[in-house]
Amino acid sequence: MKKFVLILILAFSYVLAQAQCTPLPYQDSLYSIWPDTIDNLPVVYQGVNYSTTITIKTPTTVIEAAGYDTSLTTVLGQYVGHWPVDSMELLSISGLPSGITHSCLIPSCVIPGNTLTCAALSGNTSDPVGIYPIVMDVKVYTHGTVTIIVQIPIDTSVTEQILGYKLEINSGTEVFDIYSQDDFVLLQNAPNPFDNYTNIKFNTPRSTNVEFTVIDMFGRKVFTDQISANRGENAYQFTHDLSSGIYMYNIDNGEASLSKRMIIAER
């Protein structure tokens, strides 16, 4: 959900930050943020170092930034959706648990229009278990002309509030005692994102062979392994030679199939 308000530029306010992150390469040419609010952000575990990447493709025009809602793209009563996006500034991310901070790959978090880049959330928190709604405030800068008897050049900015993101904090112990041994459960891999390897825990109600697969964003199986699992908690270390990007990992015991998302960082 996005809210836009067109206002005249009075001043610029920059947040100095820089991140070690790599934008995911699969993004298309349109304005988007990944992960989206449906997939949302990876879980945070208490007392465990956290790091995740948000990939951003900045808009090319004002109408693209406004989600193609023409009612949100007027200045002095005139349509300005065709105006170019000069830059997009991340003003703030509010609602983060204590100890979790944000930073940007591009200094000052001021990103040119039509650019693929990223921001990072990282840190360590001991805040209580729960759901923490996140609000991102950005400003999209643009320019153009309007006609009031004569053409008048105007610099303007689009203030955008992005809602729907959240961070979920779970117990850092990742204990399985919240589940019965009769439950088939898959936990989030850690670390995530990762480069060479990551650890995956799952619980199975009986000793059996479990098929582990990795699927890329095009739905192709890129890795398969058979795991001889014991009843209860199991741990599996996944090593790879895959390209950086987002993948789904899946376990299947012949009766049920469970999946989660993981991110392979650029080496």
C-alpha cells in the first residue's frame, strides 16, 4: 500500500549510510521492491546476528512511481505522470526492533531514477518475540513544466509511504519443543543470505527418507538430495555452486511437502 502527496521542494535531507549488499539480478524494468509485502522479510531470531537485503528498482517516471494511479500525479491541476524521476531518497524506516538498523548501497540513500540497487537490514536484537510492522518513507524527486498562460518550470517531489512490511522476532534458541514430534516442520535456513553454505533444520514424525530440492525463480529444480532423516529434529547443511539470487528450498517426506525461501549472496 502506497500513499503519495505532491509537494513543492523546499529542502533536501540526507541520511548518510552505506550497505554491503548486492541487488538481486532477476528484477524487471519496472519499479518494484523485493521481497514484496506478501513474501515479506526473513524472520529475526533473538540474540542471533541478522542480515537481509532489500532489492529496489527505482521508477523511471512519476506515473510508474504512483502505481499508475493518475489521481495521484497532478501539480496545480495538471497531469505530470510523464515527468522523469530524477532520484528517490529513502528518508527513514520506522518500526525496526532495537538493534536492527538500515543502510543503503548508494551513499546517502539517494538513488537515481531507473536504477537497480539495494538496502540492507542488519544487527542483533533481544526485543520480545512478536510482529513488528515496518514503515518506509521515501521521496521521489522530479521536474517538468506546467502551463498557466505560459510554461512554468517546476521542481517537485513525491512523498511515498510504503506499508505492509514486517519483521517477525522468534526465540533465538529455535527449539522444537513448540512442536510435537508428530509434526512435519521446516525452519528458516541460517545464515540467510549466505554465500558458500547454510544450515537447515526440520522435524519429521518418523524415520524416513526425505527429498530435499532447491528451485530457482523460474521454477526449475537446480539441486536435489536424499536425506536419511531420524524421527524428531534433523539438521542438514546445504553447500552449492549456484548463482546469487532468491531460491525456494523444499523437503518432501512422501506425505507432505514444505518450502521456504533463501537468498544466495554474490561471492
